[in-house]
Amino acid sequence: MLLQLINLYAPILILSTLILKILFSNSSKHYKLPPSPFALPVIGHLHLLGRFMHHSFHMLSSRYGPLIHLRIGSVNCVVASSPEITRELLKTNELAFSARKHTPAIDHLTYNSSFAFAPYGPYWKFIKKISTVELLGARTLGRFLPIRTQELQDFINIMFEKSHAEEKVNLTEELLKLTNNVISQMMFSIRCSGAGGQGEEARRLVREVTKIFGEFNISDIIWLFKNVDFQGFRKRFMDVHKRYNSLLENIISNREIVRKEKKKNGDDDEDVRDFLDILLDALENEKSEVQLTRDHIKAIILDFLTAATDTTAMTAEWALAEIINNPNVLEKAQEEIDQVVGKSRLVQESDLPNLPYLQAIIKENFRLHPPIPMLARKSIQDCQVGEYTIPEGSLLFVNLWSIGRDPKVWNDPIKFDPERFLKSNDIDVKGFNYQLLPFGTGRRGCPGINLAMLELPTTLAAMIQCFNWKVVNPQGVEIEGGTVIDMTERQGLTAPRARDLVCVPVARCSPVS
């Protein structure tokens, strides 16, 4: 399609080449940019990128070094793919890269009010404070422990029902339901899988949003085509926004009715407030530090609903797939859980500190399958990195996927080997070890790390403790021993598996909750 466009607009492209050459020579004449491949007129290095940008960047970095400069259409980019360069960019020069990229799709889908994509400033600081304290703080996480426990028990019960009937189960869908139920109850006290069509629609929208956010749109990156929707991209994100807005308007309106009734009856129980109540309190408070709007609330809910549903479910699915492909890892994990927890009760969050091999599995999975394969930032000022200058307005991509596969950083990097983290127990996921940054680092690190590191390992541990797994191929036939699960990725902001994980659970113990 791209070649057809180039042929169609050849005269314009030739003229644009001359204009761009003048513009870039003037704008970059004082800068020594990082190494770069040969660029084509207008499209820059777009022709070097395949379906998976992090794969393409990995290959280019292998050839040109750990810091490279690319021009993707009209967009100036740099790609970092080593822990040392990443530390210099995201720690030493953190404020220079404190912004996030924006596209028409991101701005429209998030009502131009997103916390995740907001510039570093008063609004971002305000939402960071109330989210880390009111939604993701230790007190709130403790208060919602019974909900997480019950949702996990319900999930395991479904697996037991399938096991007794010797039926296959789509774990991709069931894990999404589990994580979606947990965060939706924390945010607005609704169990989505029990809310008729709302739950299914919410989960579908989450996947569509992350897919759109991770795609390149020609109209966004080549200024000649900025007003032409060649790929139908605008139509897609407008449709998703319309459906999401309808879903959230229904939830918010129903909550406002309940709040009015409570106030009328003098019932204002502080202990039963969820995150939506807290946001609506801020909306109604004219003296609030930052005056929120209805669109702010919708955008914030989208941020957290997407992050806490898709990434957690996807990471658990990748981890289980790796464990199934490596039976020795499954056996060791089951032995550890049997010794620490036993078989008479279900593993709990309080058991996690006593399960080092399980924690090593989680880290190894993050290394090979980071929930978001590339951290994206935007420079708000010129930045000096060694002998190179990164101009203001450049997009920065930190290729976590590439760092996790770098033989200079990891021994035998393609092998799934949790024991590497037992030997180097000083590596954690909190953002201080730049060879492993699944939650980012610094001010713009993921605020949901505490929830994820409770929910994810407990879910995986329960699946390991209670079951062995027979894999079913896309045609619905059980795969015999010796055939591994296909680990192909799918496009998007996140990197989920391309095909749903379908298994028949085989019960190995039946612990009570």
C-alpha cells in the first residue's frame, strides 16, 4: 500500500524532498545526532520498519549501536536499547524526557485529558497523588483484598468445572475477565462479568484501545497526508470512542443517581466509597486543587481500566505459556508451592514472600515479555547524551524487549531460565535496575506496580498449584507432548500473544479458599 501511495504522489514527493532537505539541514546543522541508517525522502526510515516496531528497532540497534536516530516520516526519533543509555536518558535526563507522545487517536480517545499521556505538571501531579493514595495505596489494596481473593477463587472454580468435564477453556478470555472484575470493582464497584453485555464490551474496548495506541498511522507521521485517512484509522478510533463514551456515561450517570439518593437520605458512609466516588467528589468540589471535568473522569477511568486489565492478564498468559513450554520450570514451581503452602488451601498473597522461585518466574517472564515492549517519551528540551545531541521534540523509544534479549546483558538470553534471578536476587522490577523495567522508572513509572505484583503472582501461583495443563491447538485438538505453544505476538501498545491460549485444565489438588 505504501509503495502505491509513493507512486501516486511521486511529483509531490519530489518537491517535498527538496523542502524537507532544506528544513532538516537548517534544524539539525548544529546537532551531532546518534548513528542512523540511510533515509529515503519523505518517508525517512519508515521502509525499515516491519509489523512489530520493537523487533525492527532491535535489528537496527544490533547494527548501528545502542542509541540510534531515526526519522519516521516527519517525526524525529531516537531509540535506546542498553541499560546504560537508558539510565542516562530516564534518570540523568529525566525531566528532559518527562513528556509523552500524542496522536489524534490518543487525544480523542482520552478526551485530551489522560493522566498517562498528560504533560508533567499540576494536573498530572494531582491525579498521581489521588490515584496512588486512594486507589493504589497500601490501605486501599488491603481493603480490597477480599475482592481479589474471591475473584481468584471464582476463577479457580471455573477451571475445576472445566477439569471435571474434561472441557477446554479459553484462558485468554478468562484471565481478562478476572483482571477486569478486580479493577472494575475497585474503581466503580461493578463486577463486569456479571453486568450483562457491559463486561464483554468493556473487555473488547480495552483490547481495541491498546491496539490502536500501538499502531502507526501514516496520516500522523507523514505531514503530506495528515488530512487523509488512508487506513480508515480515524473511523476506527472514532467508533471506539463513541462506544466507550456510551459505556462510561451509563456507569457515571447511574452512580450520580445513587449519590443523590444517599445525600437525600443522609447516608454518607466514607468506608464504602470507591475510586469513582473519589473522582466525583473532586468534580463537585469547587475548592479542589485541580478542578476536574466529566471528561477528566472518563479519561482517568480509561487509563486505569486499560492498564490494570490488559497488561496483567496478558502477562499471566505469557508466563503460563512459558511454563507449559518448560515442564521442568512447572515441576519446580509446583514443588515450591507444595512445600510452602501445601495442597489443603489455596495460595494467598501473604505467601508470596516465601515463594522465591515463583518470583523468579515472574521476573524472567517480564524480561522476555515486558507488558509494554517499548517505553515512549518525548523530549521537551535539547538533551546531551555523551557526544550526541537529541533535539527538543524528539520521540524516545526505550526498547525493553531488545534489552531483555541482549547477550551483553543476559547469558543465553533466549532461554526461559528463572534461576538466573535466584543467582542475582538484587535485580527487582521497581525501576532501579535498568536492565529490567516492566513498570518503567522515575516519575512516570507505572503507579499500579503494587497491585500488579500482588495480583499477578498470586493468580499464576494458583494456576500452578491446582492444575496441569493440556494445550489445545487452534483447531480444537489437544497437542501431545513435544509440541510447544506458539509464542507469536500481536501488534499493539502492549504485546499480547497472537492466538488465544486454549487448554484443558487437569486438576492435581483441590484446595479450599
